[in-house]
Amino acid sequence: MISSVADTLTAVGTTQADALALTADYNNVTVGAIATGVKLPVAVAGMDITVRNSVANTIHIYSAAAELLMVQRDQLDLTLTRHLELVVLRCQLPFGYVIR
């Protein structure tokens, strides 16, 4: 169930430290230079976060600090390479986020 929507986001930064922090359940990235990114919120069990790439460029999705993203340590990222590509990530504690 989607309870919050952020529909016009700008991907910024090129690392976990300076990427745009996501705050909604559904996040539509509409602006971003090549290789910029967004950072997932701190993981809460059962939480789903949807990220849509509406930019013609590749964007990166980073985990929150010290959390896993797709069985990889933080600082590693998931790349959305195609325009209009969508990914839903589910938090499965104590691991972090996995693709749903």
C-alpha cells in the first residue's frame, strides 16, 4: 500500500553520502544528470520503497548507511539504466533491502 508519493524528484550526488535522501513510499525521479543518485531511507521491516527512473540518464540507488542492498554492502548501488525503469525494494531485516 502506497501512503506517500514524491512525484518530481531530482537525483543528485554521485555517492551514498551526497545522494538525494528518499522520504516517500513511491518516488518518481524526473531530473538527474548522468550517474547521479538517490538514497533509500533507513530500513524498517516490511517497508516497500518504489523508485521510478523518468530520466533519460542512468541513476543510482544507494542503501542507507551500514545496510545491505541486494546482498551487497552499503556504498554499493543498484543502477536504473533505462528511461521509465521501475524497481520495488522490500526491507527484510536484519539484511536491508532486496528487489521485490
